[in-house]
Amino acid sequence: MITVYGIPNCSSVKKTRAWLDSHSIDYVFHDFKKQGIDESTIKSWLSHVPLTVLVNRKGTTWRGLSSEQQAMSQDEHSAIELMMQNSSVIKRPVLVFDSGVIVGHDEEALARL
């Protein structure tokens, strides 16, 4: 089973969910805003993707962070704390499946599922 992590109004999450629906692929949706995110989940993602991929440095949330908060993204431990405190700094969507993790809307990677 695939789990899609994100927020429902994010355009990338919407595209990924629509792609999965159009290909009749079952998934579970985990809403960061309502359900939160924990340290062990983030650590498991980081075993598959680098921190530089997981932290979204292009969004409006990132631009609204203080320089001290942005600096937290350089160290894994601090970055995990930042992502747990403000899940909007996590690049979306994060898809978790048996053999790995996909971060961001990537139709080529989805097709390989």
C-alpha cells in the first residue's frame, strides 16, 4: 500500500493524487496539518532521500522562516525538529511504498511503481 503525505490544497499533492486515481492505484492519504508528522517517520524517509531533497527551500513557508530557522535545515537533527514543528517545510508530496520513497510530483517515478 502507498501512503501519500502532504496537505490537501497543495497543487503537487493534488496532481499526484489525481495521477494515482486515474491509474487506479490505491493509496492512503496522510494530512500533515491534521495528523502531524513524527520523528521516526521523517527519519525513515531520510534513509531513502537526502535532507536537501526533503526540505522545501522554494516555498512561501521557507521564505517566511527566520534565518535561525532556515539554518536548522543544515543539520539532520535540527531539520527534523523544524519539519515536525512546521510540516509545510517538507517538500510535497512524500509517497511511501514497499521499496522506497518518492518526494515531489514525479510522473516518471510514479509510472515505475
